[in-house]
Amino acid sequence: MALEDYYYQQLNKYDRQVYHSMLKGLEGLEASFPVPRETPEILSDIFFKLRLDHPEIFYVSGFSYRAYPDADQVLLSPDYLFKKKQIQEHQKAIEARLKRLTASMLSADDAKKEQYIHDFICSSVTYDKLKKQYSHEIIGPLTQGVGVCEGIAKTVKILCDRLGIHCMIAISEAAPEKGIRYRHAWNVLQLGGTYTHLDATFDNSLQRNGVIRYDYYNITDTQIFRDHQPPITPLPACTDSRISWYAKNKQILTKPEDVANRVSQAARKGKDYVFQWRGSYLTREVLQQLCSQIDAGAEAKGKCAAIGLNWPQAVFQVSFAQERPAQVELQEADEGNSEAE
């Protein structure tokens, strides 16, 4: 299953015609254009999926349509965010930005390309707490340096598209009963025939002390759905835990005694240390034991440890300070409940 135009592949033959008609009209910046007749609900669903497959269509927020009795087509009128000339100016600016961003990576392998894209998001994009309209589209991260999950996921996809990595945008359901008011967006990538989750938005939210985090970098279904809601459409199975960042970079610990040694080495260098715990299940008792080991490793080098923990992913970030904080900082990988409309 290729991830290129993933949502197009979910449609039946007739609705693919609707999809193509919409895509042609939107790319042409037409004020209105005919599409094969469908119900309002299906037209909205196709429009939504088309824009997930094609993040370069950043300039449309919705549409209205006019239907005539017994006609086999409807006349669709897009709601453009900008005037035609402005759209074309934005397209030129985005195209120039994409060329600059990808020029040095065209001949790199997929692993380096993926890290480059992830680190660009984490180092160059700020979460937009005001949630402006353009932050839901690639125009926010690429030209304004701000975005919410939807805009970030679309930016990851268009960069992957340009660099030849198969990528789709995943959307999860809201869960008001859990305090999750909006849908969330992230990406699924195909790397060497293996499917994997990448949530650059969540990693962006976890940064401390200038350290880029990789808690949601190439993780499995089991890992991501510890703190993500179910997707609105079936996703390819992501099952290979060997390609996660922490696995490939030997930052997974399974023995408490190894924790003290690694922390001691980091304290000597004075650099933050990040590791993922995959030993016994992370209960409060195990956490206390690990904190004791972290403290011991830091004290061996005359330092005090400040501990941050992403509990669902069991990832620790250990910093070194003059005084030990009173408690572990629970780091919630949450962009502030942003939405994918």
C-alpha cells in the first residue's frame, strides 16, 4: 500500500471522479466549476481528504455548491482565503522556500531526510496559540514560522513529497469526555517498506534546554496510541519498534543500574541526557527507583539532577543544576489541544 494520495485510494470509482474534478478546479483557482453530483456529506468528505493528500492547496477553507434537479453535476464554488493574485504570490513564496529547504537533502538517504524534516519543525516552527487560519496550512510553518498540528503535519507531508518519502497525514478523533476537544493530526511514513508514526508536533512541544526530542519519531501503533486517540480512517499497521530514534541511537535502558552510569557520564559532560525506559512497567515504585539511580549518577559528579518525564512514552530528560527540584516534572506532549478541522 503506497501512501501517495492515500485518501484518494480509499474512495470508490465514482467518488474518484469527484476528487479529480475538485483537484482540477482548485488548482486552476476557478471561481466555480462542475463536479459529479454527490450528497453534501460526501462532497465535504472528499474535499477534506483531497486537502490531506495535497497540502499545496493551502488557500481554500471550504465551499458552497448549487444543484439543479435531475442534473448529474453540481456547481462547486470554493471559499478562497485570498484573492487570486495573492494566492499566486503565496505559491511563489512557498515554492521558493521549499526549494531552499530541500536543495541540500535531495541526494541524502531517507533516514537523513526524515531527521532533517523533523528537526526543521522542532527548531523553526512555533505552536500558534492563537490558532490563526493560516496556521492550519503549510503557509503558516513555511512562511510565518508558526503552526498547529494540522499545518505542521501538512508541512511534514509536502517536504516528504518533495524529498521522495511516501507520507500521509493521520487524523485522530476528538474525545470530549477526556478533555480532548479537537481532532489531532500527525504523519505516517513508509520507510523501506516499513510503516511508522511520526508526530513532529508532539516532539516540538517537549523541547527543553534546547534539546530536540524524538519521543514520537518512528514509533509503533502500540506506542502512539498510548496518548493518541483512534484514527478517523484505517491506517497502515506500524509494528517495527527497532527503527525508533531511541532504539537506533542506543538510548533505551532496561536495567536500573545502567541508568546511574549513563547519567554520571552525562553529568561529567554537563549535557542533558535523554533516555527511554523499557525495563519493567513504569509504575510509581519503578519511577522512584529510577529517580534514585538518576540522583546517584548526578551526585557522583557533584551535580543535582532535574528530571522531566513523558510518562506515556517512558522517556526521561535529565538536566543538571545546583539544586534538586522537589519533584519530577511530568512533560505532557500536548500542543495545547490544537485542532484539525
